[in-house]
Amino acid sequence: MKKYGIAAGLILFAAVMAAGCGRSGTAKEMESGSKETGLAAETSSLAEEKEEDETVVTTTYGPVKGIKEGELLTWYGIPYGKEPSGELRWHSPVSPDPWTDVLDCKAASKPALQLSGTEVTGSEDSLRLNVFAKEGSENLPVMVYIHGGNNQTGSAGEIPGTDIVKNANCVYVSVDYRLGLLGFNSLPALQTEENSTGNYAMLDIASALDWVKDNIKAFGGDPENVTISGFSAGGRDVMAMLISPVFKGKFQKAIAFSGGMTTADETLSAEKISKALAPLAVEDKKAANEEEAAKWLMTDGADVKEYLYSISSERLVPLMGNAMIRMSVFPHLYRDGAVIPENGFDTEEYNQVPLMMLTGSSEFSMFCLGDPYFESEDMKGYSEEEIKNAKAFASKYGSEMYRIFNAQASAEKMADRYQSDIYICQVDYGSTGAAKKDLGDYGAFHGIFVPMLTTKNNYTDIFKGAFEKPGYTAMAKEYNQYLANFLASGDPNGEGLATWSKWSPDKKVSMVFDGTESDAVVEEKDVSTTYDDIIKAMEADTSVSAEIKDKLIRNVLNGRWFSSALDKKYQNKDLWQTTE
């Protein structure tokens, strides 16, 4: 029997074998011996097949077959957990049922169930991962990647490992996990047992790391040299892993790409969730109105639990919409005292591993420029020039707050409690110099680093030609050298590279990555600032009227991951309020 997450998940094969041990007698022993001989023959056969076909690998649950393209070996959609549906919907992940036939892992599996536009897509059978390795890999560092999408959308295919395994000399694993209310749900009726948690997606990731520990050697990776990494929501999940007792000892290094520290109050989150579910309860005649429904959903009775399990996934998935980097819209990463400490990042108990944090210098640009508020009634009547200036104002100062939130603020928070090395980097490419014309108002946007890791990404079609420029590719090459060193040893420094100093309160330096049209410009700088200084610069800025500035502060910059200092300064409305 093997535990995954907090609760136990039975491995069916082990249970059957254990049950058989209760019998005795010569016939039984002969039968057992025959089975063992058959199993040995089967294992030998698989070993021979693997010698002939290196895309076939035997995992703890059964053999898998991937594909080979040149020197690259890839396995898609390997199960690390049983489908979390039915009675397993809000449950710790359970080990998959073992299989004996070779499992076809040659094509991408469906991502976790999610809302794509107005359509529910994906599959509940989502506890799967992808493995990328070079031919002949042996005992290489392992990079495990958690995708972004606010823990509501996205897939393990967000960053393929095709280029990473070659450029960073590693084995690469990307993970799918439960999303939205299927991955995070803190309603009391689901938390009636000791050490219960609504952070189901975090348990999924912990289980995936257990799989890596048990299996990655067979794919050429070193199970004792694992780096957990993630982008955006995945980066915030990584930061939460640093304070989670569930993740103790599961990885040796960490990388947060545009992550930062975010957690949510368990009770306030439950109130938000109950309000989101209330219309369904009224529709299903569980209450006369939404107010009564929300109150009922906040109770911990078996009737509420039974109702929650009866709701189809297709009705659950569209709830709570696009959070637009506001925790109050879709609360997750609950401070439940089980997966995440009740005092959050104020804990004294960090999982001490070397940490790299990366941010872009224009992190808020995509969220700001696409914010529907600029199309609202509030902004009608302003000229095109005023709207343009308003977007530029919000993007500039929002990005300043967001970039320090992603890295500097986290380092400062951890400074007196974190004993391992911290390295910070910032990508400026696109916000300065010649590259600015390629990326326009977006600058070094949220995700600017992605084309540095993979030529297959979501951004090359949006910004055609921008990431093929010699300056960007040279910058990417240098970053990948630092990354390879960090994955191997926890120290990014190496021969031929500019020295990258550890961050400390006395030396608040970042390695800044930029480039001209033709060359990389990579150098260590102090790019630190404070929220107070950013707010003072906003107040002094005359590019927008006082009226527009006030609207932006209260409707565009408010309630974001990064805006607590601004919200406090201007006494912005608390978006956690569950009543209008």
C-alpha cells in the first residue's frame, strides 16, 4: 500500500498480491511459482523489447510506449493517478490501476476539464504527465513543469520539452492536474475529515512528483536531482510548495516563472464558492433563492456533500470565469493547515532548496490591454488618445508592481527565514531598445521567457519574427546555459557566463536579460524598487487626468495579486465581499 498526498490510495496489484498471501498449501505454492516464472518471462520480454525499442519503458504501473524523433524520445499522457471522477472527484489522488499490455503514449492526451471560450473541453481523466528525454540519457537532472492558466485552464503541453532537454541537458516532465472547482474547493461539506484539504490540485502535483521519484530513472533522469518549476499559476503553485509540508523532500530545487506569493483564506474562499454555486442549487430546487442556497452550501451536512457530487462536471466548469489575476474571483491555494500552513508565507517552516525566480519587466501589459473595463460605460466619452494614454498608464504602473511582486517582494518576505540560495532574473527584451518595435505596447510581457525555452509556443504567431531575431536567440542561449547549470547543481554560474550573484537584503541584484537586434545584453543590475515609490510616481504622472487616474486605480489596478499596497492606500473596495 502506498500513500499519495494526504489520504491513502490503494495500488490494486499490490492489494491482490497481499490478499493471496493468506492462502497456503503445495498447490498454491506451485501456482505462485508459476506466476512468478511467467512474470519473470514477461519482464525479460519487455527488457528485450526495450533493447530493440527504446521508446518502450516499464513504469511501476506498467509498460509505456512513446515516440522517437531524431535523438528525442517523448512519452505523452502517462497516468500517474486514477481518473478523479465519481466518488474520487474531490478526493486525494489514487494510484492508477496497473496494466500489463504496453500503453500507447505516442500522442498528447486531453488536458484537464476546463472552459475554453464558451465551450467545456478536456477530460476528467487528467492525472497524466509527459516525459521528454534525449536518446541515451542517463542520470540527468530532472525538470518538472507545472503549467499556467490561473489553475483554471491550460495543459501540460504549454511548454514542450523538445528544446529544453537538448539546451539544458536534462529530462523534462510536464504535468496535467485538476483545474477550477474540480481542483480547488474549500466548501465545509467536503472538509469533514481530519487533515482534509480543498487543495486537490496540489495533491495531484505531489503525486506526480512521487511518480517521478519512482520512475524517472527508467527514462534517464536522476530521481535525487529534481527541480520543480512552473509558470504563472504554476509558478505560484511552486512558491506554495516551498511552504507546504506535503512537498517536503519531493524536490531539490525550484524555479518560479512569473509566480509570486498568493494564498487564500479558507472560509472567505468557501463563501465565494457557495455564492457561485447558489444559482445551480436554486435551479435544482435545493433552495428558494440564491441567498438561502449560499447559506445551505456553507453547511457541512451529508446532504450538501451528496448534492455537490451530483452536479455534472459540465455545469461546474464554467463557474467563476476568467479571474484576470484576481484571487477573489476564483479563490485557490487555501491556507488550510494541511497542504498550506494557516499562516501562509509567514511560516517558519520553508522547504529549503535553491530557488530561481524570473519576471518580465512588463508583466501586466497583456492583462491590462485586454481588460474589458476599457470598453465599459465608465470609459465611454473619452477620446481615443485618452484611452490610449489610460492603457499605457495602467500597464506601466501595474507592470512595475507585478514585476517586483513576482520576485523581489517574495525574496524580501523570505529573507530572514530562507537559508537556501535565491537567484532573481528579469527579462527586459521588448521593453527597451530595438526590440521594442517588435513587441509594441506589450514589451517584456507575462510569458516573455517562453520562447527562450521552446521554439514551439503560443507567442511566435502573435509576434511574428520577434523571437527569431539574433539578439533574442543569443539571449535565450545564455539563459539556457544558466538554466542547465542550475538544474545540475543549484547554482546558475558557469564558465563563460557573467557572474550571477545570489540575492540578499544587502545585495538586491537581478540578472537582467536583454538584447539588441544582433546580440545578447546580459548583466547584473539592481532593479529593485518599492510599492510606495511606484505609487508616488503614479501620483506625479500627468499623462492622464485625475478623473481617469482614479478610475484606473479603482477598476483596473485594484484587487490584483500585486495591488495590496495600492488598495490600502486608496481604500479600494474589498473584492472578497460576498454581498453587493
